[in-house]
Amino acid sequence: MYTREQFENMRLNSAAEMSKDNELQKSAIELLIRADQYNWIHQTNWFGEPILNLPQDMFAIQEIIFKTRPKYIIEIGVAWGGSLLFYSTIMQVLGGEKIIGIDIYIPDDLKQRIAAFGAISERIVWINGSSIDASIVDQVKSLLNGAKEVLVLLDSNHTHEHVLEELRLYSPLIGKGNYIVVGDTVIEDIPYQAHRPRPWRPGNNPKTALLQFIKENERFEIDHNIDNKLLLSCNFNGYLRCDQD
């Protein structure tokens, strides 16, 4: 029998070894590429509302929330609201202040559906506008009221320039030990998906922005322990931990 400490060490070591299995990693990427033809990442719901992310990544974010206990979660790009509900459900158990959802398009019927979940919904604050607009950033800062226990999730416009600007604007809001998650870094490692035409593609995407950002900003490091264990992920190298005040 393992002790809990031995079990955790075994998992950590196994994940590190798995990350070095190039054939397995290649197979995982190939699976993502093939499954994307069928919109696989759109097939998960939380409380009946769609989450446009892989369950593996959602559970990684859940682990971050449990470990860091953020007072505020900022999600940029809310889509159908399922992920907002997911984070708010966890906060309902662990505590925390607000979930801030930012998007350029937030229809009234989406707000109404999400509001139907009572206490879980009450933590959610909607901000309609561009995440890189100065007035939107000011609204967020006002809501945080100086708190640094903040988790930021970037999942909106995936072009290099947009994501890099988001990283520059929102990273100062995050205190030591907390995270910023850069979504869909996988775009750099897969062929252009012509069945879903977008301006982002290899060479112009969240991963290229992230790599430039960590050259500029020494406060953040990629948490490879998260990458090592996911295998199937849209956010490889996108889990950034703040290691300095």
C-alpha cells in the first residue's frame, strides 16, 4: 500500500515520464486534430450549459482553484456560460467573492439562463466589451478593489497581438502563487483548421503571444507539472504561475 505522500510522488513521476513519451504525445495531438472535425471540445455541459473546453483542462483549472483559493476569477470569453457556472459552483463550496465574465457579445437570454441557478449565479458579474479596452480594464480593477488573489482565464480573440495585450494588461492584477491560464495554445501545434475559419493559426496564436510574454515578464513561469499530466489539452504551456510579488 502507498502512503498518500508516496502516491503523490508516484503520480508526479509518472506524469513526468509520460510527458517524455513522444509517440504518445504525438498520438494525443493527432486525436485532437481528428476530433476537432466533429467539434469535440464543444461536447461538454455543466448544469446543462455548454463549456467550450476539454474536461481535462476544466479539471486542471478546478485544481488550481482549490489550491490557490482565488477571491476573484476573471474569464475573458464567456461563450455559452457553462464555464462561469462551473467556476461559481466551486466557489460556492470553497468561498470567494466574484466571477467576472467579459465578452464583446453577451445576449440577454444567456444572462437569464445563468441567473436561474440562484446562489450559484449571484457571484457572476457580466462585463460587455473588449477585454483590452481601457474602460473595461478599469471596471475590473474597481471590482477587485486591490485584491491580488486573482485567477485570470484568457479565451477570447486568439490572435497573437490580442492575447499579448491581454497578458500585459491583466498580469499586474495577479499576486504571487496565483495563475493566468492562456487558452487554446494548441493552435500553434496543429494544422490550420479550415473547417472553422479564424484569423489565428500557427505563427499567430495564444502560444506565440505567451512565449513572447514570458520573455518580457519574469514574474510568470509555465507550470509544467500541470502540462505533464494532462495528455489531452488545448492549453499546453498555457498554465502560467506568478512566482514573484
